[in-house]
Amino acid sequence: MAIKIKDIQKKSHDVSKTTKNRNLLDFLNKDISLKRSGLSDKKKERFYGELSILVNSGIDLASSLQIIIDQEKNSTTLKIYENLLNELIRGSSFSNAMRSNRVFSEYEFYNIRIGEESGTIAVALDELAKHYKTKMKQRRQLISALSYPILVIIVAVAAVVFMLNVVVPMFAGVFQRFGGELPGITTTILKISDFLKNNVILILLILIGVFLLSKYAKRFEWYRKFATDILLKTPIFGNLFLKINLSRFCSSLYLLESSGAPLIDALDLANKMIRFYPLNKAIEGTSEKISVGGSMHESMKKYKIFDAQIISLIKVGEETGKLEYILKQLHEQYSEEIEHRTKQLGSLLEPLLILGVGLMVMVILIAMYLPLFKLSTSII
């Protein structure tokens, strides 16, 4: 929602100008979150971005929060913002107010704390806004690339199920009346049709059970390792998900490094922002080796998830004292590659899926009409 500032210093005019007429864009870019008790990435990006604009306009933090509160309509979000403001009024720092709310991560808390101590809180707010903006952009790119293929798969499954449960049984009745031996492909399709027709409830229960079991198993390390191993071996998708997580790693580490966080603390906090098992284990191991005197690039060599490029560039950053710059460049490079690959993915999957749907329908039609052709030739 737009921020409208009235009866405030003239220098805050840019805030209302920047945020005007964004309602339609917000609706189109809405970030859907199942965690109703917290803040979605979209809301966090907006929150930090607006706070940064207001603070840079010369408005104190408490007044900036009050402006945002006055424009907020969601009751859950409003309560979170009001709790922050109440903590500030009681004399708490903004970082401590965030920690007490529990909807903000240690990663966010640490960045704001460093910004408060160094007097660069506006910069910290702006960097957090950019972080969540980039995170959402990558998610939207992936959704955009997969939305059409997923729609095609759903339509294909619905069409095949319809044919197997409606069309095929009609032909089965015709075949029974004529008698005779059916071709192997026709017999197979008829058996599949009978199985689906007689076991619909069982199939649904199995699918629901697998889904619930996978959700439960995510808490176990062996399952997360198994699932990510399978994902990484998946053609096209495996490498894409790896790049996305490496991009987030570089972005998070850059943000913390630019805030002045010690490297070990930055690695530990960045690790909390990533949910990708092999990368989590690699970051933990790298952090442990650095804590006993190892260099970052040497510590990363042990883990295959870090390719030669990222290791060599990290080495250059450590030797030149420009690790922060290198991390930023790596993040931008990965982001560009992700955007390019997601576009390629959509272009590649669309014709393949259409071809696959056509082949499935063709097989079913051939299986149904083949006996009729044989019957007509035998009559002739």
C-alpha cells in the first residue's frame, strides 16, 4: 500500500512521490505466505524499503514507524509494527525490539544492530530491502518458468484420466460384444483403465499419505540429504536450484560483510537464511575450519558444492581485502545466470510437454481403434 505523508517536513515529500500508485503493482507481485502469524518476504521488503526512505528523509525511527502504522490495514501486520513502536517508546533499541517480536530472524537483527552501532541504520535497512527484493525476484523467475509446464501437466493428467475412465470403458463394451482376441496394447490400456476406476480412493489416499510423510520427514537429516541428492542429480533443475542457493549465500554474506560483521558470525547467520542441506553442511564445515585459523577459500575446497570459480574469486577477495566486492559480483553473476536459465527452462519444457501429451493421447487412441481396424479388415 502507498505511503502518504501529511503534515511532515517538506523533505519527506519524496517518500509519498516514490510510493504513489503502487497498489496495482503490489497486487500483481503479491507474495503469498502460509505463515500468517509473521511477515512475508514481500512485506519485509516493503517494510525495510519504506523505513529506509523515511529515515533518509530525516524522520526519526519512531515517527517513521508511526507513518507506516497509519497506512497499514492488515491487523496481523499492524500488531507487529505496533509492538515494534511500543518497544521503541519504552527505550529499547530497534534491533532489540525486532528480536522480541520473533517474526524477524537473527540475520535481520544482526544487520540492524550493526547499523545502529555504526550509525548507518538507513544503509542497513536499504540493504535488507534489496536482499528480500532479490529473493522474491528469483522465486518469481522460477514460478514464471514452471507455471506453464505445470499447467500443461495438470491438463494432460486430467485428459488422460478422463479418457481412461470414460472413453476407454465405452470401447471396452464394444470389444466385448464382438469378442475375439485384442491386441496387447489395447489389453494393457484396458487393464490400466480398470485399475484406475476401481482404486480411485486408494490412489488418492496414497498420494495424500506420501505428501504428509514427506512433510514429516523433512525434520530428519537423512531425508533432507536424500531429497537434495536426488534434486541435484535431476537434469536442468538440479543445477538451477544449486545456483539459486549459491546466489542467496553470496547475497547474505555480502550484506553481513558490508555491515561489518566478523566472517565466522556472518557465515553462521547466512547459513540460517538457507535451507539447502549440502550447502548448509558446507557452510558449517567452512566456518569450523576458519575458526581454527584456516582461510575461507581453502576451507571451501573440501566441498564439491563450491565450484572452482567461486573458490578462486573468494581467494582473490581475501588476498586483496575486497571480499565484500567479490561476493557482490558473484551474487550479481549468479542472478543473471539464473534469469537466463529460467527463460531457457520455460522455452525447453513447453514443446517437450506438448509432445508428451500428444504421445499419450495418441497411444490411447491407437489402442482403442486398432481392434476396430482389424475387425474391418477381417470382414473385408
